[in-house]
Amino acid sequence: MQQEEHDIVVRTKLHRPQPPSDYVLRPRLIELLQANPRRAFTLVSAPAGYGKSSLVSSWLEGTEGKVAWLSLDEEDRDLGAFLKYFVAAVRTHSPKACRRTHELLGVAELPPASVLADSLCNELDTLQRRFTLVLDDFHCVDTGEINELVGNLLRHPPRSLHLVVVTRRDPAISFARLRATGGMVEIRESDLRFGREETRMVIEAVSGVAISEESLSHLHSEVEGWIVGLRLVCLALRDRDDPDAYLEKLRGGVNTIQDYLTEEVLAKQSAEFRRCLMESSILNRFCAPLCDAVFGSSSEQATAEAGDGPAMMGGEEFLRRLAEANLFAIGLDPQGDWFRFHHQFDVLLQHQLERHADAGRIAALHLRASAWFEENGIVGEAIEHALAAGDVELATRIIKRCRRAELEEDRWLGMERCLGLLPEDFRNQHAELLMAQAWVGIIRSQMARIPGLISQAELLMADASESDPFLLAELNFFRAVIYYWEDQGEESKRCSEQALEFFCEERGFLGGEVRIYLALARNLCGERAQAIEAIEQDFRMSDATDFAFSTRVVAAKAYLHIFAGDLDPAARVSKQLITIAERWPSRYAETWGHYLLALVRFHTCELDDAAESFRGVMKYRAHLDRRGAVDACCGLLLSYQLMGRSEEAAAVADDFSTFARDLADPEFQQVEASCRARLALLQGDMKTAVG
């Protein structure tokens, strides 16, 4: 049963970046942003380097309302990852908001984007205080599912939300209705370009020099109001004896002069600081300890201090110099620990790094970053840097080292994303990675995947001179799973017992799964009493805080009673599962408890109570695996019909048909067809049933 914390949230993505200390206010744009304060949506769309984020941050700095901020990146392109951060951003404003939507993040199969949007919209609409949520760098997640989610959210906007999307390109979302009703404000490249007088203000405020009217006209023509270009000009102009003569050299427009300006700015810095600037460009975000790791090891530092090598700069000194030079660094947290470069400046620095360092040196930087992230438990970024270094073997070793801890903490979604970063053929060459994929198959109830994965893992392990005991225990567990579903009880019990020899002290996710299949295998062998006794002993020995283990062993006991037809104890244990889940709380485990209780009530012919329980399950059916959700549809439909409530049964049948079609799985479509045939038989409609 999944826990409530589904994956680690990088908190630095949830802080509003501060505008530069010398930021030039833009009253005409602020006034535009402040127009119609009750509108639902604001779109700020322009290419990189036009000051979009700084403008929005500056505007919100002067507002009195609540503000939530989310800085998006490529890692958030997955619908689940995007929704995780969306909810986390909302919770910086309202800590308990969007509970139901948050719970959906832990399910094996996310519901469709339209369902998620409805859930999100309904929960946001209940918030009392209106707030502004900024989705910065939305172009990084401009995918079909995410556009559908946001588009559905804006179709009937919740009253509490003012959504601001900051992006380099317009998302594929229809804004026709919002435009027609005056429900949105748009700011585009033409609005963001600095005018002639604004250009003068920037030059004087940032560089502290005055330029002639002729130079101003020339600069405005060449840079075309591009703010990053203007700030680079300002940095290059500092300490120039003749700024007008320097500006006369700038020819060829933005694309030609940006690299030239970057070289000019970097040339004014010390060699060590220049090197650190370029090397830090490999990082999406950085802090002092990370910079220490990337810039050089302690042995290199000692060599440099002894005078035998180039000067080395530590992370703290680098951040101090960065602040003094005002070089496009954006703070990511209130404590001032984490920073990133303005995206456009980061790209320019990367170009410089590629010119001045060979591929081997750049790969070494990525490897240092990878080691730091792994040491600090940030597995996804550790793998990304290993792959950026071209070291797929290292990325594989990181997953091998971390996958057990990730499973123990129930962070299987993160592990699945990490596996997805590796080439598919490479994933299938390592037994540990095959096992990791099999665990995902267990959690997602994709049992058909498991035999092939385990067969391949067995072949690889047979060729190995020795195997890790954990790997052997996993192999025995998955053999037990396969044997169980093949109705080979004795073999399943034998393999489960062998797996439990390793997991006997394990009281988390892994230990719980092994005990579930051991209990089921014993039951299959006619040893139900022994299975229940062992499960009860496991439960007595479990820690009240070990939710994953407790819910698994209680669910296993409920299954055993249901399989044996002992419905009174099955009902008691199902209610026990619900109580544990409510205390945690976990909608996932609670829904499973109601599902099991609904089965019991159906078979004891308590049809009113069964229908009530099935309705509760249907409300949260996305929390079950897909087979459980399908069975709940069948149960509710049949309960209604057996009570003579044919119209309600027909309505559920129509919903079931749509649900099965959306699942796009032939197995579930066959179950839906079978259920419709049974409904027709119960209604005396032989023609439909035969059809």
C-alpha cells in the first residue's frame, strides 16, 4: 500500500525568484498585469532573455495576495511529476489543500488528465482565499497530457485561482473562451522589448555610465530591446573609458553579438572565477557544497595551494563573487543556499565551456556532480549527470545501489522514472534492473510482464560467478509470485519461504509483499490456519508507524478469510484495514478496505450495504489497481440489479462501458462485456445476453 509521500519534492522549485537588485521597474507592464484583478489567467509568452520571470516576480512583489510559484523543468514532463509539483506549489499557500488529488499520485495507474483536472478544480474551488499560482518555464512541460490538464482547469476556472503561465511559446491550449469573456491578460515579446528610453534607464542603472543619443539609437537598433543582451552590454561597459566607442563595435544584431558580449564579460573576470562560471553551467541548480565537489577535489585544492597547479575557488567564495559581479544568478530559496543562472546566460556559458574544455573535462565535471547528488540522496539528478557524462554503466550502478532503499521508502515512482532514463536494451542486460522492473510490475498489477523479466534475470544470474543475497531473495520471491498465479501452491510456498529467510527481519514494503504471497501460497496448499496464525503474529510484531507493512499483512488476512468463505471474520479484518488507513491516513489503503468489505457484504446478500461500499469504492476507484476498479464496477452494477433497481444498474453499466474503453485493455473489455451479458440475463433480456 503506497504511502502518502510519493516522491521527494525539490523545495527550491517552489520559491519565487527575486528580481536583480538593479532591476529597472516597468510601470506600463505592471499596470497591464494589475488590470482586471479577478481574471482567471495571465499568459506571458516570449523567447528566452526578455525578462519574463523577472517581470512577473517584480509585479507579485508589490501585491498583497497570496502567491505560489513553481519553476518547471524537463523532469516534470511526466503528468504525475507535474501534478506532484503543482499540488506542492498550491500547498505552500494552503498546506492541506488538494488532498484527494495528492492521494491520486500514489496510485499504480494515474487517471486520465480530464479526471485529474476535475478533481483539482473541485478542490481548488473550495479554498476560501484567492491566490496566484505561477507556472514558470511552462514550455519545458508543453506536452499533450499536461496541456489537457491545464486546459480543462481553465475551462471552468476555480474561483480561488489566478493562474499565470510564463513560457517561451504558446501552449497548445485553446484560450478563445477566456479571451472572449475578458478572463485573461496576455503579454508578449513586443510588450517585453525595452523601448528607447527604457534602454537608457537600464544602461544608466546597471552600468552607471551615460551614453550619447547616437550610441543609444545604435544600441537600441542592434539589441532590439532584448533584456539579456542589454545586461550583457552593461556588464561589458563597466570601467570602459569610452563607452560610446565600445558600443560602436557592436554590429550584426542579437544572434551575432551575444557570444561576443559573453566573452567580453568573462574576460574581465579572474581566470579562476571564469573557469568556475563555465563549469557551473553544467548544473541546473547549484549550492556551495555542490560547487566544491564540481570545481575540484580536496587533493586538487591542496596541490593548487602548494603552488603546483591552477588556483582553485571554493563554493562559498564563488557564490560571493557571483553576487558581487551580478552575473544573472537567480536565488531559489529564502535561505540563499541554492541558485541557478538565467537560462539564456547558462546557454552562453555552456557555449564557452565547450570552446575552452574538451569532452573529457566536461564529462569529469558531470561525474563529480553525479557523485555529489548520489551521496546526498538525490538519485534522479545523480543518474542524469552520469548519463550526461556518457557513463551508462555508472548510471546503472547508481540504480543498483539505490533501488532497495527507494523500494523500502515506497518511492517506486521515482525508481520507475530513473529506469526510464536508461536505454531499454541496457535495462535488460542487468539482473538488478530486471528485478526493479518486476517490482514495478507487481505494484502496477502488470503480472504478465513478470515471467519474461524473471526468466531473463535468471539467465544473467546463472552466468554470474556469484550473486548478491538480496538478489537471490528477490528471485525466489518472484518465482513464488509466478508459481502462485500458475496455481502451483507447493512451489510458490517453497520459494516464498526461501525468500522470507532473507526478509525475516524486514517490516516494510518488501517484507510485507513476501508475507502476502507466503500466506496466499499456504492457503492454496490447504494450510489456511497456519497462514492466518503467521499473519497475526507478523501483525503483532509490527510497529504502529510501519504503515506499509501493517496494511499489507492485514489485507492478506482479509484475502484468506474471503477465499475460505469465512465472511464474518473477513468483514472484521476489512474494517480493521479501514481503521488503520484512516488513522494514517491513506486513501489508497482505505479504498482497498472498502472494496474488500463490499465483497463480503455482496456475498452475505446485504445488498444495500454492499452498494454503499461499492459506491465509496467507485468514488475513489483510481486508487485501486485496474482489476480492482473493474471488479468494483461489476459489484455495484449487480448489487443494484439484484435489488430491482434496474435504471441505476443501467447507468452504472454505461459508466462501466466508458471506463473499460478508456482502459484500452482487451482483458477488461471482456470483463465488461461479460458483466453486461449477466445483467441482461438477470433482466430477462436473452437476445442482448446472447449477442
